[in-house]
Amino acid sequence: MSTLDPARFDPASFLRDYWQKKPLLIRNPWKEWRNPLEPDELAGLGCEPGIESRLISGAADALALEHGPLPDDRYDALGTAPWTLLVQAVDHHVPAVADLIQPFRFIPDWRIDDVMVSFATTGGGVGAHFDQYDVFLVQGLGRRRWRVGGMCDETSPLLPHDSLRLLADFEPVADYVLEPGDILYVPPGIAHEGTSLGNDCMTYSIGFRAPSVGELVDGWTEHLLDEAGDDDRYTDPDLTVQDNPGAIAPEALDRLHTMVTERLADKQAFARWFGEFSTAPKPSEIDWSPDTPFDPEQVAQELADGTPMLRNPASRFAFVDRVDGAVILFVDGQARDCAGDSADFARLLCASNHLRVSEPLAEDSEVISLITGLLNSGCLAFETGEA
Ligand code: SIN
Ligand code: CO
């Protein structure tokens, strides 16, 4: 696995000086850079149903977008015009690409989205644009010229285009050529444009996500609505005769307002909902659930044998500490309360995607039952298993 050299990249100073603030070119900070995926393999993923892919082709002033899955013979028909293939969530399908996320886990897992991989021929690029999210653009293979501009927002003028959001006024302020292993960090809103300098350009975009206030309000209130019982209603047993029956009295308004704000402001319930919301999996064709479900005895035996476990790269894991020392574990949108040994296991599970459980956790019946549930729902697998 490629790991970052702490002498060449310091996460703490990066977070302090650049994260969400300004772009940064990081010249090959890897101990040893190895490109984790071949162009042919990416081309194959672009043809697979159930995998999100796009092909952007044509001259820079006439880019055309096609959505995958692409027909097998599509690449041969492209001719000499520049093109770029972009495949989303490659980390879900290729363990070596999932390993690329590991060095960036100084940023919390819930902020990480996925690894998009692009392949481009000479002159290929997706045009000048800005993204809503932070991204580390890791040059995998070949060379790419990146030009970086200023801050944009929804008022920034766009070129007329049916499907691509391309900037009409792109004014680069920096210009870099990235070689294999180099990384360009781009914060949200910053204009950028990449152009391939050869026929073998592969770029890995480690992308992050940040919920918008609209998404949060929408999700949280929908959850509150689901929870609200129809008989949970306004009551006024202390009602007294009022002068004007048309008035909505201040006491009534206070009570109504409290009915809403109490629920909206419930931080504990919010933490539980947000854990579920932020670990909800993306729709995926990847199913790791075993053909024959595990029973706790089998699981106990594997743990006693020291069999390592692997997290499904398409699954999302997170936890929230509770004040009583227990934790709420979230896996793929489902919350589980874990106390004692199970809480220790939950923390271990959230810290590493490869794990081995030893005593006393391996002998705890609650831990065994938790692992059995996770194995059977395909979020976890024994490394000798069928995943
Ligand atoms: C690319 O890899 O070609 C595009 C990545 C990006 O600009 O976000
Ligand atoms: Co971009």
C-alpha cells in the first residue's frame, strides 16, 4: 500500500494552513508511489452496469458528455480527438484503490465520499469548473497540467452547455504539471482545469462531502416526522376565557413553538439520526452477504483461530461516544448501542478496515453476536471468506 512520508507531508500543518482554505501542490509525498490500477481495468469498469461512469470527449470548446455503462467497442470508435473516462467510487470495487483513502484518514471518515478515477488521452480534460467539495487530485500515471483559478459560487457565469457546468470566465492564477505521485489539493469552490499531457494520464480524486443545510433540514425533519405520533398533539387543559376569540394568545404560541423547537433541538436524537444519515450506503451492486448465514458458534471459532476480518469497502462505519462510556455504532445507516467489550470492538472496527479481534473481545457473547450480524449483512467478511 502506498503511504505518505511524514517528512514530506504533515497532516496537522496541512489542516491548519490549507484544508478548506487554499489549494496546495504536494510534490510526490509518498514513501514509494505505485499506480494502483491499470487503464485497461478502468476502461472495463466504465462498461459495467451498476458502476457510475462518464465519458467526456471532443475539443476543449465542444466537449460532449456520455453516461456509462459504455458499449465495449466505444473506446475504439473514439479516434484521435481527446477524451476522458471518469469512473465513480472505484474504491468500492478495487481494494488497491480503496487503500488510497487510508493516508487521508487524518480527515474523519464521515467526510470522505469516494475515489473517482479518470483516464485521459493527450489534450483530454473535463473543462474549467469548480466542485462543491474538497478533493485531493492524485496523479497516478502519466502527466497532467493543472491550472487553478479563484473562488467561484453559484453566481459565477457558466458556458451554455446542456450537461456540463463549465466556467465562462476562467482566469488561472497557478499552473502546474503533475507527475506520478504528485497531489493537488483543491478546496470547494476553487476553479480548476486539468489537461492530459499524454495518452496514459490517470488521476485519482479522493473526494469529500459536506452536507448542505438543505440536506440536513430535509433529512432531520423527515426523521422527526416519522417519529411523531399522530396523538402527540397540542393540549390546553388550563384554557381560560379570552376577551377576543380571534386572538392566538401568546401562551398558545409559546406552547406551539416549544412543541416544534424541543424536538428540533434534541441533540441526542440528532446525533443518532446524523450517524445513520451519514453512514447510509450509496446504492451498490456489491453484495458481500454470505450464501449461508454465519451462526455465533462459527464466528466464535473463527475469532478463536485468529482469522482476520475485512470491512466491505462499500460500507460506511462511524461511531458516537455516549456520556456513559458506551458508544453508538453506525454501519450502513443502522445504529447499534454498544457497551463494555462491544464498545471497545466498535471503536476498533471504526479505526481500521482490516482487523483481528483477540481476547477478551473474541470471547464476549455480545461482540460475537455483533460480528455475526455484520458478517450476515455483508458489511464485514472473514479474510478467508468468499468476499
Ligand atoms: C479529472 O480527473 O479529470 C477531473 C477531476 C476534477 O477536476 O475534479
Ligand atoms: Co474538479
